[in-house]
Amino acid sequence: MKYTVDRITLRITTKCTKDFVCQTDKPKNLCKIEVHKFNFVTSIHCLEKALCNYKICIGFAKVCGCPTRAELYKKYKV
């Protein structure tokens, strides 16, 4: 299954240095995440050790701020 996201989302994902490999049909290309739900807020925590322009450190947590990765989770729960 090939993962796809909206063109607008791809357009605003300007800092991707991984050539959007998360959209291929290989699940190993998806960044590993951990999802936390607090009331009405869903937080996607990054479990990757590699550098990423969208990884935001908040205390000890590393939050994924990638618009493409967030849409993939919302659409496919991956």
C-alpha cells in the first residue's frame, strides 16, 4: 500500500531532507512514533535517533512536527 498525502501538505513540508520516503509502500521507511492523547490533543512523539528538521525537543520528549508524518498518522493510523 502506498501512502499518500494532500499536495498542500507536501507543499508546506519544506524542511524534509529524506525525499519524502515516508510515502513509499515500505513501512520501514516511516519514522517510528509514539502517540499520546491528552484530552482533545494528540501528540506524536518521535522515537527516531536520526536528525530531522521537524524533531522538536520539549524537555525529555521529542515531538514530531512534520506535517506529512502527522497526516499519515491521521489518515492511516501508521
